[in-house]
Amino acid sequence: MLAEQQMWRYRVRKTVTRALLYGVLLAGAAIMMLPFIWMITSSIKAPHEMTLKTIQWLPKVPQWQNYKIAWEAAPFDIYFKNSFLIAFTVMSIEVIFSSLAAYAFAKLRFFGKNVLFLLFLGTMMIPGEVMLIPNYITMVNFGWVDTYWALIVPWTISVFSIFLLRQFFLSIPHELFEAAILDGCGKLKYLVTVMLPLSKPALVTVMLFKFIGSWNSFLWVLIMTNTPAMRTIPVGLTYFVSDVGSYYNYLMAASTFAMAPILILFLLLQKQFIQGIARTGLKG
Amino acid sequence: MRSKRLVLLTLVFCLLLSGTALAQTHITFWHAMSGELGNAIDYLTAEFNAQNPDIVVESIYQGRYGDLNTKLVASLSAKTTPTIAQVYENWTDSFFRHGVIAPLANYMDLTEAEFNDYIEVFRGMNTWDGELYTIPYNKSNWVMFYNADLIPNPPKTLDEFLQVSKEITEKTGGATRGFGMRPTLELFHAFLYINGGDFLDEDLNVTFNSPEGVKALETMIGMLDDGSALLIDGYENEAFGDSMIAMYIGSSAGMPHVENSVGDKFQFSTAPIPAGVRPGAPFMGTNIALFDSATEEEKYAAGKFVKFLTNTENTVYFAIKTGYLPVTYSGLNSAEYKQFLADNPHKAAVANLDAFGYGYWQPTIAAWEEARGVIGQAVERVFLGEPIDIVLDEAQMLVEEAIEDMLSQRY
């Protein structure tokens, strides 16, 4: 009898805590989702419905043609192709360089390691805008303006990624390294066969950050290119914004299709991404 | 023998043809026009290229004005400037002081009649050292947009304007305020000018810290205090389309956006900015500059292109497509443009011919880039409740410093 009562009490308590937990989570999710839902419903509104005194969630008549108009306002097919090409290339090359550099800073011993690492970190303190014009001149001298070279090569090294990976590598027990070396494993082989598989969450985080950063990059692309054939999606988004007013409905439609690939990528890699941030103690 | 000669002749002819094809002059035009505006430029560029097989013009969108300016500055230091570009007057002044632009009008083969056809106000804004250095291109003016359902007869004087603003607020119980404003440099300029003041005098002395300036700011603040005006966050056309305000003063270039926000919710129209002790119509927008790094051949090709862009037919085409103004008298007076205005009565004030008589513009000095930031901030501080005299004193000091810096620099 007593056992049954206890069991029952336990079940009630469990259900209540569950309900509370889900309630809070659902509320949180709703708050996070709201801007995106607003973006999507706004993308099918008529222009005069964008500015109403009272909140109107859904358009009276869905303006699906907004997507067509937005798509045709700029050469988005080319922009999408470029954005994908550049983001994937930059991400792939960068993760190789970063893991090599991070490995050296985390596990290898060499002269001036700490000073060098501090110097690396120091470059993170300089805002990118300051270096824009000198970098542009460099690109001109290389003859890289208006080519994929300028859009890819300078971005294949990222101090932030090296830093993030180094911190993660440091958390892997050093005994593992020593044991592997004693067993005759080479240093590079250790990185590839032991370190990297153990660091999947951190690698995914680095790759996602890079992909998103490259996908959203605007000023660099605009300055380094002169032809639509070389430009990317964010440049296309500026077509809807001007100094005297904006076409919000088209902008929302374009933002929706510009964001879709990143959203899909995030959903696919969600688990690793969150783990990566949680374990390294860093937030985006 | 004869056939051989024929072959030879054909060969020579082919060579000549390819020779002329090789001699094409390539020029680039950097602009900040996107959407419909960009399409209009692309269309005119394609027309020009088709008519001039010896010249290839490439029109390139370089982002918004701020981005375009960054890109021009970068290209100047890397020596990769375009042949021509859209520029604001204060950029022109900076380029002029650095000696990196050439007087465009000298390469356009203009007759005296053609020269004088450019509207006088615009010529004034584009003259450096007595020469027409840049050519007006997308020029707009500031007008008053008003809700014609609520205001059948727009106010003509400042007193009437204040009266009407108050009445609208009272009549609608505050649901619709008479006037909507943002704390901007441009709006301050509008009130300052109709009070008889201006930012600087001809010798670059600061004149906005004056009774006229104080009165302008007091009028603006007063309208907020007694509820006849609403402080707007964002673009005015949105609050206007939503009937939160019945009038606002803004750029004629915003016309398509106003049409969008208003839809068929009510009738709206435009009127000149109400006159205070004097009338005043502020003119804005950009011009086309020619960079000195181009070869003589490229400069003449660019001149030909700009002449084409601003000829009567094309300036009218651009004006109708975009809401900017024709830049020539012949454009303003063309049958096509007049018909366009007759068909769109709500745009009449935009091309109000009288306004050209009392047009004014912001200072065209290089230091203005900094000064306009200072004055804009001063207006914001006044709107936040800081005392007008102290704010204006400080702004005067900072603007004077910026001008002195500019004058003392050697280029």
C-alpha cells in the first residue's frame, strides 16, 4: 500500500516537473522563433501591409509573387552559386590549417611558442575595417581583385578557429599523446587518427562559424569585386534598402531564401554544434 | 590576278575592321543605384553602348552611398579608380583638393546653350574654381508630403503650418499627429533656412549658432511638446502610410516608398516646404565626377556618355522612372515630363518650377563629412532635452575645428 502510494506520488511529481520544463522550453522556443515567423509572414505581405499600427501576422492575400520579384531583382542564381562555392572552399581549407596550427600550439614544443600564440591572439584585437584599405591595396598588387582568390585565400586562416581548437585539444589528456608516441605513432598520425576524431564537436563548431561568417560577409566582397559574376548573396540583399526607404516585403522574401541553406546546415549539425560550444566554454 | 587582288583587298578591309574593333575605349561608371534606379541606369548604358560601337561603358553597382565612398577612397589609394562615379558634393571637394578629378564639362563638347540648359541651382552645386567640375545626375529636392484626405489645402506659411499641425492632432484626439519628424540635420536645415539662417556663410564662418538657429530648434521642440508633432523612429513614410502623422518633410526620391506605404488607404500629395521669413527648397542628390587618372581618350568617351545620360530625352526617362528631377530646363519643360506631372498630380511639388528660384543646398566642403555628423548629433541632443545654447556653442566649436583642419592641410 505504502509502496503504491509512493509510486503514485513519484509519478505525479515527475509529470509536473516534465510539464513545467516543457512549458518553459516551449516559451523559450516561441520567443526565439518569433522573429523568423515574422520574417516569413512579412515576406508574403503587400507593401502597405508592412506598416500598420496594429500587429497583423498574416497578409490578407498572400503575395507569393514577392519571392519571384525578389529573386529577379538581382542575379541571385549567380550569387547563390558564388556564396556556396566560397563558403565551402574557405571552410574546408580553413579547418585543415586551423587544426594543424592548433595542434602545434597545444601539443608540440618549440621555441617561442607562447609569444607566437600571443601575437596571433593580438591580431584579433584589430578591427577588420581598419585593415580594409591596406588589404585592398595588397589584393590590387597581387592582381586578385575581382577574382575568387581575393574572396577565398585571405579567409583560410582564422585566429579565432585556431584558438578555439587549441583550447579543445588541451582538454584531451596528455597521457594519450605520450602513450601513442611510445607505441611508435608519428605526430601527424596522432593528430589525424586520435585527436581529430575526438574533437568532432569542436571541428564542427569551427566549420559552422566559418561557413556562416563567409556566407554573411558583405563589405569585403563588395570592395574586392567589380562584377556581379563575382558577388555573393549579401550584396544582393542591399538592392532592397536605400537611404530614403526600404522594400521590406521583398527584403524579407530575399532574406528567407538567403537564410534557408544556413538553417538546413545548422539543423543537420545541431547536436555537434551545441556540444562544441558547451565543451569549449565559448559562445558565438 | 584579279581574284588575288580581291582577296588582298578583303584581307586589308578585314584588318581595318578588326583595327577599329580593337580601338574600343573602355570606361567604367561606379554608382549606388539599386532596384528600379539601377535598372534605369543599366538600360541607358546599354542604349549608349549600342549607339557607340567604339565605346564600351560598364556600369557597376557598388553598394549604397557609404559603401561607394569607401570603395572610391580605397581605389584612390590603390590607383584603381573608375573613369566616372556618382559623388556627393563634399566628396567632390575632397577629391578636388587632392587633385584627383578632372573638370568633366570640359570633355563634353557643350555649346553655350547646352551648358546653360543645366538648371542653375545644380550648376551652382557642381562648380569648383569657376568650372563645372561635376555634372548633376540624380538630383532630388525636399518637399512636404501631406495626407490630402485630412488636409485639403496644404499650409503655405510657417504659421499656417503650425496651426494646421495643431488642429489635426486636436481633431483626431492625437491618433494622427499633424507632423512627423526625426532629429536630422536636414530637417534642422529646412527650419533654419526658412527662418533666414543657414549653416555657414560664404567665408565658411559658422552661422547656425544664431537667433535663427535657436528659433528653428525651438519651433521643432515646441511642436513635440504641444503634441502637434510625433517623433519618428525609422523612415517617415511608414508612419505617414499608417496615418500616425498627416504631414512630413522629406526627399522626393522617397516617392515610390510613400506610394507603397500609403497604398489605397488615403489620398496624398506634395507641396513646397512652408515659407517662413523666406521660402526655401533644399536640393540634394549626387553628381557624376571624372577621375583624372583616365587617359584623354577615356575622358572624352566619358564626357560623351555623361552628355548622353543627361540629354533631354534621357534625363526625362530617368526622372520618370525614378522620382528624381530632370537636370536640365529642357527636360523640365519637355512635353513628356509635363504630361507625366499632369498624370501624377501628387508629384507636382517635386518639380515645382518656383523652387529652383529659391533652392539651397548643404555646404559642399570636404570638412562637411565631419561637420554634418557634429550638427546631426547636436540636433539629437536638443531633442533629448539638452539646452539649445550650450549644444549649439559646442557644435560651433567642433565645426570650426573641422573647417580649420581642412584649410590648414596641404594637398
